[in-house]
Amino acid sequence: MHILFALLILLVLVVWFYRATNVYVQQPAAAPAAPAGSVPQLKLAWVSEGKLFYQSGYGGVQQIHSPYAQEAIDRAERSREKHAWKKETAFGVSAQGGMRSFDREVTPIRISSARFAVDGQLLYFQHDTGMGGLFAYDPVTGAETRLLHRQNLSLEDLCLSSSGQAIYCTIKGRDGGSHIGTMSIDGDDLRELTGGDSLDSCPTPAAGQEHVLLYQSAGIARNQQGVWVATGNATIQELNTQTGRVTPVLEDPGYDFLSPRVAPDGCLYFIRRPYEPHRYGATTSCSTRCSSHSACCAQSSTT
């Protein structure tokens, strides 16, 4: 009888240990075998409405649920349950005499950008109103690793350098502006590469040039009180990250040049649309603006 009781306790401990050591592991969906004579399998990942999705080969689509995000949601729920008893009591009355609210909405944690690293891991940025960082997901083991995590950090437009050993990104400022940033592949040494009162975004590495990238840039106009009143036309600039030199690639006061991408053969792809300066009291429908967009290709000046 004592032996059976001891075995039961051992089984409970084994189950508890297994669950405790797999809190940060999401088991990946098994991919079915590829059809005979088919092309090599591809891995796909994309972001939609702040959520990350992954598909391997011929398998189904899998949403990647971040354990960090789930932990934050669980923590907020525990806090709500902890203070629920204070409702309609003296603890629920504020110093001003009003009723205090303990039902705070959970701030959604959104994924803004994702990219595969050279080792096959999926890198992605995610953030809420207070925290942000860089995370890595291993499609083989389902494990998530937190590489960078800071307060008031909002990153977008994740891309890799030509060698895949550095990350380029957009760092969003609290004043509404944004600059191009870089860090190592493991999330260390985050720093800004551009400055000024501008909207810099969409970095893309130049083909075969480790320290050269292209990006989209538009100036910000402010009044004497520092209020943002207008945004200039978007241009495409080239940046040498070693020398800091910025060279214009595409500029035209009558057009916006958006979302540059450099193909492996050196061809620069971008979106061109007529530039529409801000008009006070004027409105323009989205369908009118979008109908004038065009996709273009130009030979990059970096090749």
C-alpha cells in the first residue's frame, strides 16, 4: 500500500514538472508529407491585425501565440480578480468622492513585423502601450525567446542586413516621429542611424552591400508652438551605416515614393503616388487616393 502511494506521489510530481518546464513552449503543428514530385517546401510567416501566422510546407496555417503576451493577459486578469471584492465598498471610493474602477481593460499586445533569420528562427517585434521588444520563435521546438525588452519601445519594419547578422528597423518616437535603427541579431546594441524631425521608415538592405540600406523619409513641419501641422512628400534615401552618409535616390516634390524593397538582382521596387499636401478643412476619400497608386521598378543606384 505504501509503495502504491509513493508511486502516485511520484507520478504527480512528474506531471507537475513537465507542465512547469513547458510554460514557454508552444508545440508546432505537424506538417503532412509533401506530394511526390513536388517542389521543395517553403516556410511562410505573416502579420495580420497584430497577430502572427505561420505555415510550413504543405501544412495548415498556425497562429503563433506568444507566451509573453499570454502571461501579461493572465497577470492583468489575476489583478482584476484580486481587487474585485473592493467594488461597492469604501475601498471603491476615490479621494474626490467618485467611484474607482477596478475593471481595467487589458491593453492588447500587438505584433508589428516579422522576418525569418538565417538559422530558421522567426524574429518578430511586439509591443503594447508601455513595453516593447524583439522575440524569437523556433518552429521546430515551439519555444519563444525574449531577446530585447524595454519600456516605451515601439519597433516596426524588421529586416536583416545582407549577411543576416544585423537587424534594421523603424524606431517610433513618442513625439510622433520615427527613425531608422539597428541592432545585432541577438537584440544587443540597439541604436538610431538617422535623426531629425522626420518620418523615416521601411529600411531595406542594398543587394550585396553589408553596410548600405535604403529607406523612406518625409519631413515634419511644426508651428511655433511645436504642433505638427504638415508632412512633406516621401522620398527614398540611401544610407551608409559606416560613414553615416545619406544620398538621395528618388525625390520629386509632386510624388510620394513609398515602401522601397531591393531585390537580390539590385532592382529597387517601390510605390509611387501623387503627393497631396495637407489642406485645412478638405477631405479626400480613400478610394480616390488609392486609385492613383502605382508600383514601379528602378535600377538601384547602389548596384
